[in-house]
Amino acid sequence: MKKNIISYLVILLSILLNCSNEDILKKNIISNNNPAKNFKNLFLDLQINPDKVNLISSQDRDRNPTAIVLHTTDSDSIKEYLEKSILNKFFVHAIIDKKGNIYKDFQSKSKVYRLIPKMDKYSVHVAIEGKEDEILSNVIQINKISEFIGAYSKKYSIPLENKDIASEKGVFTHTQAKKKYGNFVDMRDCGGEKLLASVLISLSGKYSPEIEWKDRLSKEWTFRREDPKSNKPKEEFTHGRSITENPTTILENVEKDSNSHIPEDYRVKYVFDQNMEPTCIVLHYTAISDFKVSLKVLEDRRVSANIMVDKDGKAYQLLDSLNHTARAAGGTNNSCIQIEIVGKNTEELLANEPQTKKVIALVNELSKKFGIQISNEKIESLRGVFSHTQAKKKFGRSVALVGKDFDPGEEYMRKVIEATGSKYYNEEDWYDRKSEDWIILYGDFQP
């Protein structure tokens, strides 16, 4: 609550310092005393290599823009930002620097640049120099941002609101776009929600905080959000420990008694969804260094895994059947056996040889029993052995999407896959990895 109050006080102060909507309109939206300049002038001023400029590509726009998306350069200078953008085959329609200078593509109405694949065809992308808090304290710059957005809103009838990004109409931050559609390189904030609030309110628009974004808690968003205040009762468990009869296992590499029954205390309580015929395996780590605590977390969140490997190298079948789908990695659950590995991080897993040997033995055994090829090349085929990170980068559907490798770690995946005598594929060699058909795009930079 205190954090929210401070944020809104910052916004209010910014608005008081800025011109009102009426003042901006009186300036004819983009002040004639400081007109927008062509990008060519900026390239010359910054001495950007003409060969790099020639790498900028665009497509023809077949409709007028209906949305504006704000981006911030963060700690990059404009020259660094532009050069990185061009190198990674991205570009924006306008840049507003710290002095309030506006540089733009005067053909932005008709050009589509690559930046947010699912929004590019109808969006104008505006980059603002600096970090959000710096921009909010820069009266000249924030006035120019408001003038620019006011001008485009008026010219193309773009609503001054951010509630419904799926409508393809409004003014949004890149952060909101990432959470809705994915297609990002990393999940850092970009565009600034406080900044957008300040601008929209100064233009007599309507700003909606994240919790008020349309259908924000639905599964239609790539970056899922759980409602901590939800009064909706949790699903009732239907299977597992003390609910269904103690099952037997067909695996040699999991703990069992003389009659092949799995240990009752190590079963997970879960909600049965459906049966499957396994064609792939997904490896995870628990991020917790204790088996029973990990089990409780799975149950509390109503998620599950088929198998969990403890730190002592013992493996336990958690579900009643390997043919039951687990809730673990969106996009793969209906086809993949999910294996959780108890450990805090990748380093802890790599240092635990008994546990790693058990994981390798399980992968080999499951591969033979179900005819699963041991390859991490093509996750969209749902045939192979993959990391949870690879599943997230391809399919999203998680409350934890950061764009970096962490679950269980590609170094660990290499160790497991190569130990089976199979080929490990580096990320750049994953099938079609550099296409836009991934939730998390390949690369190190995105405007």
C-alpha cells in the first residue's frame, strides 16, 4: 500500500509540473518552436555508420496505426540504443531525447518496423531516452512526450487509455505488451507504467494499473498472474496420497517395495486432468533443497510432476501412473513426463553426482520404455528431452518468465543428455530458434 501511494504521488507531482491537456493543445500539439527532426539528422549527429543504417528494414503498413507503444532506453545512450537495435534487426518510429528533441520517421504512418511481432502491424513505437524515474523528473522531456502522444492520438483517433491491449487500440508500455503476447528477449520493465500514467492523466486520458487491465488474470496472457486475494476455493484433490489406492510402478529406477508399490508418504496429492501417451521428457529443478517441502509447494499450488529425484539420489514416482498428465510446463503437459530434481539452483544440481546419475538412469529407462528419442533439438515436436526453460521460451504459460536460462540449467541438460550418448543442441541450434515463433525471442537486446 505504501509503495502504491508513493508511486501515485510521483505521478501527481509530475502532472502538476507538466502542462495541462489544454496547454498542450494550444501549442498545436508538436511545438513549432521545436519541430520533430528526421532520423537522418540524428544518424549524422551521432556519426552512426551509414552501413549500419542501411541494415534497417521495414514493411509497408496496410492500415493506419491504432496503438502507441512506449519504450525506454534505460542506461543506454541514444547512439548505443540505436546501434544495438539495428544490429538485432529492431527499430522504432520515434525517439525523444533528454533535451526534448523529437526524432522520427516521417513515414511512420506507412512503415512497419520489427519490435513486437504481434503488435507491429498497427503500432507506432516510441523510444524515450533514460530511465523511468529520470524521465519523470525531466519536465522538458515529459512535456514533449505528452505533446507527441497527444498529436498521434488526435491524428489517428488513438484512444488515450491502456486498459485493453487486445483491442489493438490505445497507448501501452512495452512491459504490458510483453506480459500479454511474449515475443520478448528479457522481462525487464520497458516503457514505464508510472511514466505512462503521468502522460495519460496529463492528456485527460484514462490510466489503468495492471490489476485493472482487461482479463489480466485469465490464461490468455503469456505472463500469467495469480490473484493473491482470490476467494475462489482451491480445486479438490482427486488422486494421490491417502486418496487413491497405493499404485505400483513399472520403473526400475524409482523407490518401491517388494510388490512394486511406491512409498505412500512420497506420493503427491493432485487433481487428475487426463491420460496421455508420453512422447517426451521435461526436466525441472524445485528451487527448494528439501523433498517434503517441495512436495507441499506442489500441492499448495495445485501443480505436480510425474517423478521427483531427491538429493540423496533416490527417485520417487509422484503420480499414480506415468500416463497421468502432470501440471508442470505449459505446452508440454499433455505429452511429456515431468521430472522435478530437488535442488536450489543449477550449481547445486551439478555438484550432486549421485542425484545426476539417477536422473540419467531415469532418462535412459523412460526413453527405452516409451520410445522417446533423447534430443533437445525440436521442442515443438514434443518428442525428445527438454528443459523447463526451453518449454517456457517456446510456449510461455508461466508466472515466471525472465528470458534467462535457469531451470534446470542448460549446462545441466548438456551433462545429462551427453551422458546418455546423445547429442546436445546449444540454444542457437534449437530448431527455428531465431524465428519469431517463440515467446522469448533469441538474442541479448530488444528496444
